[in-house]
Amino acid sequence: MDDNLRNKILREVNKVKTYYWTQVQTNIAYNNAGSFLFRIFDFEKLIKKIRETIREKRFSEEFEQYTINRWYNYLTQLIVQDFFARHPRVRIEENRRSLYVDIYIDGNPFDI
């Protein structure tokens, strides 16, 4: 990850002022409708897209906090993964969609 992207992500995740879970991160409807979060690196754009989705899908307002939390978790995971990846004993999991492994340290798998 280049320094500009890392700095942008850090600025944007710091805009999250509240962080609370109303449910576990397994709501299939919310996950599918909120998959856009993996392509958005700007907090204001995220909020706009979340609110459009709430209107379109007629979701409750809890979809907003749920999706903000997932976005925050995703972006902070990218930052932590990038930090570890700078070490020569660390290898990044090639499958970006892996649910269980993000990095390997000395060949041992870890989920961030």
C-alpha cells in the first residue's frame, strides 16, 4: 500500500465517532446490500451510499451503523495487514476474499 492511500485511510477512519454493534456481523441481507463498502475509502461517500441504500432497500436505520462498523473493520484490517507485510517473515494471503487467513508469519496463518 502506498503512503498516500495509507494516510487517506487513516484520516477517513478517524472520522468514525461512534462505534457500537447492534448485532453480529452475519446479517446476510445487510452484507450483500453493503458490499459497496469494500470500494469506498471516503467516509462522506460511504454515508451517502448507506443512506441511499436504506431508502432503496427500506432498511432500518441500524443498517447505517452496521455498515460503518464493517467499513471501519475492513479499512483498519488493511492498515494492520500492511504494517505486518513490511516484515520479511510475513506473507500476505493471496486470496483476498479469505474469511480465515489474512497473513502468514513464518508460514503460520493468522486472521487479523
